[in-house]
Amino acid sequence: MLGQVYGYIRVSSTDQNEDRQRIALQKKEIPEKNIFIDKQSGNDFERPQYKDMIEHMRSGDLLYILSIDRLGRNYEEIQMQWRILTKEIGIDICVIDMPLLDTRNGKDLMGTFIADLVLQILSFVAQSERENIRKRQAEGIEAAKSRGVRFGRPSMNFTEDFPNIVKGWENKQFPLSEALRMSGMSESTFFRRLKAYRSEESLV
């Protein structure tokens, strides 16, 4: 009896390759109900759909992924997930963009050795690429800072009139609508600035 065929997609909140992964899986004619997708932020690696998929899998099933780094964030994690899937659960894995990583081929000792060697190399490369990207991002930020570029939310700069406008409004010398007109702010901006102004006052 042939096993079930599954597909797994993982994207981060900033990743734009979900469509590319989905198209690659659809070409394998995987049933839609067997395609599992996790979307995560950069710091979140809880993968509920991946865990749910593993619960469904049985020995003899087949999993398609587009690239090896869909299995984990680093070298150790990719190796561990590969071992769990192929050794403990007993499924086959096909990495679409790396045909050598297809456990259906080369079930003999040499085939297994080649697949394991390619896996180690690719998972190491995947981790190195992520570390290099983070390094380039950090270097880019430092270079921008050295040019005077400021990051984060801008600090509140209050005009000389703002304290007087606030005081007049609080003393009921004029209504809120007049305070908004005098300050040139919307109501939400006025109260946000007012909160920041009071916070700065408390530090003086």
C-alpha cells in the first residue's frame, strides 16, 4: 500500500516566497489537505502546522519541501529533523531544488552515504548564508548610523507654544477643538503628544 504524500511550506512574516513554494508543491500533485503552511515572525520558531503534519505521518509516507532550510533554522536543527523524519518515523523526503536529496533513490549504502553527505553540506551552507545576511544587515545599520541616519521612532519635539496650549486647554480657557486648531494636530496626535510631554515633564 502506497503511503500519503505531504508538502510543507514555511515562511517568515517578511518572506515573500510562499507562492514559489506552493507552485513547486502543486506540480507534485499533492492533495491540498496534505499541504501544511507555517508563517512566523523572525523570532518565533513555534511551528504548529509542522507539528500537526508529523502527527499525521506514518512510515512509508513521502514529504516534499522546496529547500532544505525549510526544516530548521540552523545546521543542528535541520540534521535533527531529518533524522526524526527518516529514521524515527520512517518517511521519505524529497528536496525539490536538490534532486540528490531524495531518499527514495539510492537505498543502498552508497546512496545513503551520498545523501547524508549532501545533507550535511547543504544544511551547513544554509546556516552560513543566514549568518552572513544578519552580519551584512548589522554592518549596514552601523554604516547608516555613522552617516547620521537615525533608527526607531522619532523623539517628540514640542514647539514652544505646545505647553501654553495645553495649559490654556486644561484651564478651560478654550475648548479642545481650539487647542487642536492652534497646535495643528489631529485629536489622536494631540493626546499622544500630550502623554509624551507629561512623561518628559516628570523627568525634569
